[in-house]
Amino acid sequence: MQTPEEAAQALKDRHFDTKLIHFGAEIDPATGASSVPIYQASTFHHFDIYNPPQYDYSRSGSPTRQALEDYISLLEGGAGGYAFASGMAAISAALMIFSAGDHLIVTEDVYGGTYRLLTTILSRMNIETTFVDMTELDQVKAALRPNTKGVYMETPSNPTLKITDVGAVANWAKEHDLLTLVDNTFMTPYYQRPIEQGVDIVLHSATKFLGGHSDVLAGLAVARTPELAAQLKKLQNGLGTVLGPQDCWLLIRGIKTLGARMERSEIGARRLAHWLSERKDVEAVYYPGLPEHPGRGIHERQSTGYGAVVSFDVGSEERAKRLLNRVKLPLVAVSLGAVESILSYPPMMSHAAMPREVRLERGIADGLLRFSVGLENVDDLIADLEQALAD
Ligand SMILES: *Cc1c(COP(=O)(O)O)cnc(C)c1O
């Protein structure tokens, strides 16, 4: 018989693709069922008042959620994972580690919802933020203050796919006792595992690639150490922003095919990016897999793939809107990372709240579109874009 420690080690020793399928809870020990049961229960009976049950109330813990939380922790290589009602719920909970008077250094291309949380909610609680261009380590260093407590990264960033050197920032942060956080939504642990680069907390909008089917809203947080894991657990229980059992199950089901989906949609994204980059009527293409991408070298050191998101500039608002009205295949929507391709228009969607001058300064031009490549045949996607781009 294996001891529990030996069993845990055996799971960790497997290749990533095998972990996606055999993660420890893939067979229900009670019945042999081939998937994790959905425990649709809010509370748990105390059979013996002297020996409380393992789970006592579903906000504090539920077997279906536990299976998902152990799964993401295994995949990211952490000491504990936590599931939340949305990506923003996970990010909010993690940022509640900080206290009034603390200062954070955050990438200037941070996800819009995170920007809003920092500038309109945490700011009221006297947590200050300095936004910097994280492609420049010197800018990160220059933002350090006596009360700086954390550094928050997102790489590749949205929607211009800028690359932050995660290891370099994490090493510098460690010298100054700063907590490091990475939003790993775009890459997923299939392509990038920030904890291996020394990062303390990894965050996900699992709504995107992890769920993968545009049918569940969810967030995940993974801690590098048992101490940080205990802090996250306390915040999750205290804030109460947990993920329900049905959504936990949907997410487990989605993650099982993560490798196959990422691999396949990346092949499409590479073709699409290359095709776009050869067109005279496309002003710019942003994709870390293109040879001319300035962050390509750093990205290749810290990730094993380029991902499925390609942004491109068609030159004007008018042209972007015409294309959006003409495309037949992609969903024209906010969001990304699904089996179907999703085309979004950041100036009117994710970045609508940003003043135009600031938006342009960040490289988000009036004609910028973001294409999240799904699992369709890429020749069909290209043909569709071709007809939509025609004069
Ligand atoms: C969508 C997204 C979020 C927010 O997640 P929700 O699940 O929508 O709350 C955070 N970060 C990134 C990079 C995202 O794309």
C-alpha cells in the first residue's frame, strides 16, 4: 500500500498531459464512478458530535470544490488551490492579503476589472498602486517605496500581448520581501507555470481557457507555500465568494481537455498571425510567436507555447466595425479562450472606460481587434477574415 505522501508524490511525478486526466479524484472512491460527483449540499451531518465530519458547511469546503482545488494546485505546482465565483472574485480575495497603508506595483496593461478594483475599491481602503510598464525591469525597480508590499504581473498582457520577465521580477521582488502575483489566464499552466519561476500566487479567470466552453464563470488562485495557502483559504471562507458545485464540475470537465484545446488552437493562432502579418492592409499584428515580437525571447524562456490570442490593427475604427459586422464564424463578444473563436473590439468592449488618449498611449489603437482562436478549421477562419477585410 502507498502512503498518502507517496501517492501525492506519484501524482506530481507524472507528465503534465497525464496529470490533466489522472489528477487523483478522477474516480469516485465510493462507487467507482468515472467523474467527480456533484455534491449539491450546503451542509453535512455530524454522525458523531465528538468527531466532526471532514466537510461541515459548503462555504468552508465541499468535496466537489476540493477536487477542483487540488486539481489546479497540482497543475500549477502549488501548495494549495482555491476556487471562486469568478476571476475577479479570485483576484479580489488574493489582493485582500494586503492591508491599509500598503503599496503595490502593477503592470499598466492589467486586466480592466483588476484596474477598476485597484483604483476604485482598494484605493478607498488606502491600498495604493503604481502602474508601470513591466517590460522594463527598471520601471518596476523605480516604483519601489518603503511601504511596497507586492508586485502584480500579467503576461502576455491584454490586448497587446506584451511580455514581462516573470523570473527577473520575482527574483528582484524576493530581495525586497515583496509578494508576487501573476494573472496566468492567457497561458494557463499548460504553457506557463509561474510558481516554477518563484512567483507566490497564481491567479486565473477560469472562465477563459481552463473552462474553455464559454459556459461557466469561475476564478482560481494557487499559492506557492502552505502558509500562503492557509491565508487564501481564510480569505475565501471569510469573503464567501466560493464557486458552487455544478460550476466546479463543469470546470473539472473543461480542464481535462486543456492540453488538446491549447495545442490545437495555438496551431490556428500561429497560422492566423502569420497570415495577418503578411497583409498590407493590416497595420500591426501582436502575437508572441511572431519573429518580430519584441518579447519573444523572454516569452520562450518562461513558456512552452505562444497561446491562442492574436491582436491586430486594421487601421481605423470604421474598418474595425465593418469587419465586426461582416465576420460569420467568430463570436463577436467580450471574453476569450473557448472552443469557438471569439473576436473582440477592445476600444468599445474591455477598454471602453479608458480615455482615448490613455488607450492610444498603451498601443490600443482605434482599429485594434483581438482574436481568440478556437477549434474551427483555420482555413475557414482565414477565409472569413479575408472576406470581412475586403474593400
Ligand atoms: C476575464 C479576465 C479576468 C476576469 O475574470 P472573470 O472570470 O471575468 O471575473 C481577469 N484577468 C484576465 C486576464 C481576464 O481575461
